Amino acid sequence: MKREDKAFLCCFIIVLILAILRAQTYCDYMEQQEETNRIVKELQERSTEVDHTDIR
């Protein structure tokens, strides 16, 4: 195997690993955003319930 081929293969593997890590980070971020949105929605619903209770 030529030296250039080995260097290319090494670079390709490094880029592949970085892409996988980036995809995993993005998935974790999206899961965190979904959880945050769920919590905010739940708090807004509770706040609305309390506001309606205070009006009566």
C-alpha cells in the first residue's frame, strides 16, 4: 500500500469519527430541546390553570 493511500485512509477514518461524534452531539442536543420544550409547555399549562383559579 502506498504512503499516500495510507494517509488518505487515515484522514478518511478521522473525518468519519468526527462526523459520527457530531451526529451524536446533535441527537443529544435535540433530545434536550424536546425535554426543555415539554417542561416549558407543562409549566405554561400549570400557570394557566392557576390564573383561571385566581379569577373565580
